[in-house]
Amino acid sequence: MKFLHTMIRVKDIEKSLKFYTEVLDMELDHEKRLEDCTLYFLNDKEKTCQIELTYNDETPSAGYAVGTGFGHFGFAVASLDEFTKKIEKLGYTYLYPPFDLNGKGSRIAFIQDPDGYEIELIEKVVW
């Protein structure tokens, strides 16, 4: 068995596509139109991870509740310092700015997408 993707519902597909492609460097693989929604499949650069953004024709005006069961997506970054420069240039800010995770140099930070889904960014130390 192979894990294929994670799906989230989004309120504004343009903002979401911009966030996932510009901030997280994901690439739009393909779109699929269904009867009541359009699905947007995005891959990471290595094509090992895929997120499906679902944009329903009838989206609640307030968007969707993220809920208490979902935690976050996790993405590896080479440098949180460089990522910080990138998001500042794009007009985004951290939910939780970079901090040392384990006292050995690995750092993490959190950002939110336009719908409030949390993304953990992990800069690991290479031993």
C-alpha cells in the first residue's frame, strides 16, 4: 500500500494556490473538475508528497473549520533564515517564528496558509 495525498478544503483557490506554489514551492500537477467542485493536485519538488486542494462551488462564506483533530503539515527547509527572507518578501509572517527544537541545532517554525491550516517548517542539522 502507498500513501498518495492529503486533501483539504479551501475558501479562496487563488490565495491557496499562490501560498502553496510561491511559499512552499509546490507545483500544480493537474486539476480535476467534478460535479460540484474542482480538485487541484500539488506536488513537492521531489514528487514524494501531494496535497489536494478542494474548491467547492458552494463554499461557506466564513470558510471551513479546521477542527481539533488536524495538527499540521510538515515540510523540510534547507535554511529557515532564507525561508524567513522569502516569506517576508511575499508578505507572510510566522505563526511561531523559528526556534531551536532540541538543543542540537535543529530548528522549527510554523506558518499558516490562507485557510488557517498550520505548516511546520523543519531545518535539520546534518551530522
